[in-house]
Amino acid sequence: MDSTVVGTGTEGNTWDGGNKPLKASYGKMMMWFFILSDALTFSGFLAAYGFSRFKFIKEWPIADEVFTHVPFLHGQELPMIYVAFMTFILIMSSVTMVLAVDAGHHMNKAKVTLYMFLTIIGGLIFVGSQAWEWATFIQGDYGAVQTKGGNILQFGKYETVDGKEKFKRVSIEDLAIATASERTQHERKNGLWYVDESPLPPFSVNEIYEGLKANEDVLVRTQIINEEGEKTILSREESLKRIKEDGKLVVKGANLVVNEYGTSLFADFFFFITGFHGFHVFSGVVINIIIFFNVVLGTYERRGSYEMVEKVGLYWHFVDLVWVFVFTFFYLV
Amino acid sequence: MAHEHKLEIFRGLWKFKSNTQKIWGVLAFLTFVTAIEVVLGIYKPDVLMHTWMTPFEGGFFATLGNIIFSAFIYMKPLNLIFILLTIVKAYYITWDFMHMRDETKGLRRAVVWTGVFLICYLIFILLQEGGYVFGVYNGEDALIKRDF
């Protein structure tokens, strides 16, 4: 062999190959670079959210007024509390994950099993909470009227609470005066066969207008943010005029087309970004379950290394890391 | 098999006896930071709701000043605090939960600098453009109508 292969004379030197300058295994390093690229995807979404928000900076919904619900505490306005709880759950499951990794370093199978299990539970609680958050958001709160230009008009009245005048929202159910329905929903079985339409709004704009006329103290709130950082409230005459002239559609809740809380882009980004994050959490839970069973079966015990737990741990922490940013930019800022 | 962990955070101000203890310490810190964010988010102190500086007016140096102090001129202090606290949280999650602290300098820089550079670039471009579109929509000669 020596006669056919010419040695370079660099054996044992830096460029001879076989050395590992980053001192990390292939799998771990690739997990890091996957995380890097995924982080860029998420920041692309969040930056796009920022773009749209800057574009409509004077009329963007105020998160504190949108996400006010907490399960089992019906009818109370508690902004932030539930998301803070969700954040804590996710950080907590990150902790159990890192404890599992640490136990893996000590080759302690029982502890790895326990901590992996707790991590999975934390992940499931988080995904469940997110589902609830979505359901509440889709379900809607007070309802609103959408104008011809696609803007949102909400209703409310001034009430004195503890000696202070506060603007309290009024829901469309309480406001509307039901009249005989002008039309029914077109279903597949009637008229043109196999052609249907989406469900009709609960009320017509006319019913809302009649209700507004009958309730002297109810005012309209537009989506424009004023100097004090609050949404503009119109005078009584303006309110009636806006609904009469511009009102087009009664909306309740939010979906990809309409959004009772304000500009529909807000709902689109909410579904897209928290949805994409939720999908990451879900796939993280699935991967965690697979690794959990491998741990239980003793695969890593036989392999002599729990590095696999470490790699999926990296992914799991990344999901937590992304949530920290989503939390800030969707709920805080 | 030796797994070396650096067992101190805050540049050695807070030392731990074992890796497990460090994890709980970092959890306590992250929970504390989140609690501050939530309390600020609920109460919104008035002092933090208005920018502390107004834009400089005048020639080249005013523009330069506006760029240098942009975080104080164009952002509410409350939002600035939120963003800084978020980055602090992200740092401790990456460094202590993901053990970036224990990786080699090369791996750390390859991952972190690439991300930080590209993300800063992306944010700059998109937010700059968003602000510009806002100007086009809301300028005195704007050609769009909100309701018709």
C-alpha cells in the first residue's frame, strides 16, 4: 500500500481529518443547526407580524382587551393571567426536561423515566391550554359591527365603578332588538342543489341599529387608537350615524375572514403564529413520547449513553424559547 | 464519562454546588422575570407609558441622534423593558437549559451569531418598511379611504 498512496506528510496535524473542533456529536450539532433555521422561520413570522402592526399601528387591537378569559372564572376580566400560567407551565416542563438530561448523564434510568413523563404531561397541559385559548378567541366575546371598509365598530357604555367613569362593553345579544328575519340560510338541500353558504350572522345590522336607537346610553367605539392609547369612543349622534351609514355585517368571534376585536390581520397572525408554535409543541410531545418509551425499554441503557434524550431536550427547550418571544410580542408589547 | 458543567451564573455572582441546583436556580430567576413582566403588563405604570425623549429636530446630527436613541425616542419604555427582559430570558434558556454555556466557543458562535445577525436584519427591514407603508396610508396626500 505504501508504494501506491503518497503520504501528505501531515498525519496527526490539524487538516488531517478526524479531529472534532466543536467537540459535539454529529446529531447534536445538526439539532443545533435545525434549531437555528427554525428560529429564523419563527422570526420571519414575528417580523411579518411586526410589519403588519406597524402598518396599522393606529388601529391594532389591544391584547389586554382581547385575551381576558381564564377557565372557570366566567365573566371576569383577567388579562394576562392565563397566558402567564401557560408560560410558567412551559418553562416548568423545560426544567423537568433538563433534569431528565442531567439524570441521563448519571445513567439513572428511573429518574430519566420520571422526568420525561412529567415533561410530556407539561406539554399536554400547554397544548390543551392553547386549544382552549383558540376556542375562546373563535367563540368571541361581545360581538361587533363590521363596516363597508372592513373596520370594526364595538359597543359599550360609561359606568361608574368605584367613583371612576369606565367604558364597559355591551354585547350585541343585549343590544339587538330581534325583528322578523329577512332571510334564512341557504342550505344544500334547498333551491340550487349542493350549493350552500356559510352561516348567517346572529343579527342583522338593522336589528343592531334599532337596539342602539332604543338604548340611549350606548356608544360606539372605533378601532382608532387615540392620544391616551385607548380606542376612540364616538358621541351619540356619531355612533348612530356610523352604524346607519357604514354598518354592513354583524360579526361575533374571529376567524380568518372577520375578527370582532379589530383588524382581521390580527386574527390571521394569531392563528398562524400560535398555531405553528402549537404544532411544534405537539410534535415535541410526540417525539418525547417515543423517547420516553425507548428509555423505558432500556434502549439507551444498553447503548451506554442518553444523548438521544439530550437532543430531543434541545428541541423541547427551543419550543419554550419561541414561546417566550410569542408571549412578549402577542400579549405584552 | 465526564460531563463538565459550568456551575455559576451572573458572571460568577451566583454559584451552585451541582447541576441540578443550578437548574432550579435558573427556574427561580426565569419565574421572577416572568412575574415582573406580568405585573408590569397588568398595572402599566403611567411613567412607562410615554416615551422619555422626543425626536431631535434639525440637520444631520439630529437624524443621527434619532437613530442612536431610537429605542428611547420611538418606543414606550414599558415595551423596551419587555423586550429586554425577553432577551434576558432567552439567554438563560439557551445558556443553561440548552447547555450552550458548556459548548465550545466555535459551536456557540456558529449558532448564536448567525441567528442574531439574520434576525436583526430581518426585523430592521420589515419594521422599516411597515413604518413607511403607515406613512403612505396616513399621509396628507394619502389616496386610500377607510370607509366608503
